[in-house]
Amino acid sequence: MARKLYRSTYFPLILLSFAWAFSGALSSKDDKCGRPIKASDTDRVQFAMNLEFLEAEFFLNGALGHGLDSITPYLAKGGPPPVGAEKANLDPVTQRIIEEFAYQEVGHLRAIYTEVGGIKRPLLNLSAQNFAHIMDEAVGKKLQPPFNPYRNSINYVLASYAVPYVGLVGYVGTIPYLSNFTAKGLIASLLGVESGQDAVLRALLYEKATQKVAPYNITVAEFTNKISMLRNRLANCGIKDEGVIVPRKLGAENRTTSNILSADSYSRSYSRTPQEIVRIVYGTGSESKPGGFYPHGANGRIAKSFLS
């Protein structure tokens, strides 16, 4: 009788305590990586435009010396032009690659604008000083002379390493929350090209992995690892970013140290929440504190909701 009473009285409480503990663990992870947000498909797709603007302006200016306003100004919807962008000193092959990427990003913006409508281009800080600050944070010391992404091809590709991948993992994280077939199709098609761009950039860097980046005593591979670690630190949601050379335990099937495509233990793409994305691109580790590439914050309902 006593045993029966114990089971009927306390067993449900034990189950409930396990449920609370489990939900608490999930809640804690949600809090850390960013709680799920209520947003329409349009809001989610337009949030991605912030990253597309960043990529388009960086690639256009780097390859051609001018930005979106000289190509398709209507896409900016009156938003301010970026500050500090320059034409990079690129070798012919890198020049051709970045120019192609630039036009692809214009196409991405046009696709989103046509399907769901656009948002105003946010103010972007593409100055050499901003990139220098990011690289200082990544390597943990003040580089001398300051890192300048526009100085040469290897610097520019290293700076580019910090751009498409963030959009890529953002798209992977967006697709499961979309309900409309058209929106899913749009994001999936954009993700395909973003993945290709990231693969090309990582392959270019892997080819020069052991090369020292002048005048610093840091190899290309070390730079990629340090940039990836910085992004993981800012996003505050575990390891979702890895350099082009990794320990074998992080390589594909634990059999390779090359890491030309960054992926999880099942070789699937990592994903990030909108909160993680802006923590990284703001460079502050906080979705409510603008900075970095977005001095005044990103645009659209989702990004603005974090600021308010």
C-alpha cells in the first residue's frame, strides 16, 4: 500500500521534474542562441537583404571601385551609401572572381526585391579601419601596420572570408521557419550560390594555407581559424565556424585536416539564428548593440525588433 501510494504520489512529480529540467536546458540553449522569433516569411527573407547589401557593396567596390548606386540604385530604396569602401588592388584572376560575385549579389537583391519587396539599404562601414579592428579582435593584438583589405588580393580574400559564410548559415537557419513554397524556393536558390561563393573563397585560401600574410608572422590558415573563432565567440552558440585547416577530429569523418567546406560532424551545413547573425556582423556580441559593419544597425522588422 505504501509503495503504491509512493508511486501514485511521487512518480508523476519525478517525471515532471525531469520535464522541467529538460525544458530548462532547451530554454537555456534558446536564450543563448536566440529565442525563436515570430515573423512572416517576408520579414525573414527581407532580413537576409542586410547581408546581401553588405556583400554587394563590398564586392562591387572592391572589384569596380563603385557600388550599387551606379548599377541598380532603386534597390537601395534611398538608403545611405556605404562609408570607406575602396577599389582593391587585385590580381586578374581574383578581380574576375570578385566582379562575378558582385553582379551575383546584385541579382540576389533584385530577386528578393521582386518576390517580396525590399528594405532600405542600411548604413555600412566598409572602411579599412573597420576591417583592421575586426582582424585585431580576431588575432588578439593590434596588428602593425593595420590590416588593410584593399591592399592586395590575399588581404581582400581574407576579408571576404568574413562575408558570404555568415549569409550562408543564416539562410540554412531560415529555411525551416518558412511556410510559403515560393519563399522556400527563393531562399534555397540563393543559398546555392552563396555556398558556391564561400567554397571558392575557401579554396583560394586553402591553396595558400601555409603562406605568411605579409608583413605579419601569421599564416593564411591561422588567419581563417582566428576569424572563425571570433565569429563563434561573438555568436555565443558553440562551434559553427571553422578555418580551412582543422584538427583531424573536426575533419570530414575524422579523416582529414583539410576543411575547404565548413560542416558539422555529419558534413551538414551549420545554421545560425538571426540573433547570432547580427551579433557577428555588429561585432559586439549583442543583437541590441549595433556596430561593426552596421553602425546604426540592420534594417527590416526582425533586426529593428532586437534594437527596440
